[in-house]
Amino acid sequence: MATPNVASSSLLQNVSRYEDVKDAAKKTNEDMGKQEFLTLFTAQLQNQNPLEPVKNEAFVAQLAQFSQLEALTNMQGSLDNFVKSYSGERMLGSAALIGKKVSVIDTPTQLTSGGVIDGSIDLPMGASQVQLSVHDSQGRLVQELVAGPQLPGTAPVSWNGKDATDKPAPSGLYRLSATATVNGKSVPVPVSTLSTVRAISSNPADGSVSVEVDGGKTMLLTDVKRVGS
């Protein structure tokens, strides 16, 4: 009768030692790596219950699962490196936009001496009339222009750079806004104008690239629909 008690005591000690190894591995590294896994795997082999040994299939399954997990982890690391590298290439490629003009909605646009500001508005239902207002950087009304009926689609708008007295407006930033009369109702319509790209920036969190245009407005590169010279 004494022998089973000794064997039972030995098994309990073995289990205790196995748990100690497991706890030590956890303390060493919260994310179990290959070394920790092999340590636990070896301890499990050494301390398994001889009366109920773990089947070979279970050991193979554990090895296969860990191999898959390690492969996925390595793949994730490779993808992260690829995204960082791709973001850097996009950043360098986008630098070519500096000095170019891109289409921006509802933002101040630079007027040069003797120049004009062109833009466009979207009218999916057309309009019986369109009123274009021009404000300077201080918010003061500089000019108002009225156009007749417009067909559905994209309509071009333009300001010749002159104020209400037909004198050339000084160089600076000006904002164009529009109001369309649709089905007898007056509705505001966003105006897209070409604004010069002044800087390019990248977001390290997601790798997105943004462009900064005249007036300090920033927009994602993916939102740029038109580029001009």
C-alpha cells in the first residue's frame, strides 16, 4: 500500500515543478516565444503522468499550432515593414506635388497680380441661377457674380480678379462661395478651386499622406481629384 502513495507524491511534485516552469516562463516574457514554448513542451514531456501519457497526436498538434502562430507573427512583422517602406516611398513620390495646384473644396485660393481664379461646382440637378461670391482673407465681400440657367453636371466658375468697381483686387487669398437656385429654392453649393501645394506630411500611425495647400488647409492625398500646373 505504500508504493502508490509514493508514486502519487512523486507525481504531485512533478506537477508542481511543471507549474513552476510555466510561471517562470510567463514572468520572463508575457508574449510566449519559441524558447518559452520549448521549455514548457520539454517540461510537459518530462512530467507527464505515466499512467495517462499524452498522446503523440496531441504533441504534434501543439507543435503545428505553434508553428502556425510563429509563421503568422513573422508575416505580420514583414507586412508592417512593407507598409512602413511603402509609406516612405509614397511620401517621396508625393513631394513632386509641391508647387503644383490641386483641386480643393471651399478653401482660400491665392490670387496673383493680374490673374484669375477658376473653379467648378457640382449641380446634379442643374440650376435656374447661380450666384458666385468672392471674399478676401478678412471675410469682406469683394465681388458678386450671377450666372443664368445651368445644366445638370459640373459647371465651371471663374473670377477675373476684379472687385465690384471693376478694379483689380490686390494679390492675396480669396474664398469663392456659390449659391444655386434649384427647384425654386436657394441652396449653398461647394466650390472647388485649384490651390497650390505648400507641404507634404505623413501620419506615422497609419502611413497616410496629407497635402497642405494655400491658407493652411490640409487634405488627404487620396482626396485629391485633380492636379494642375
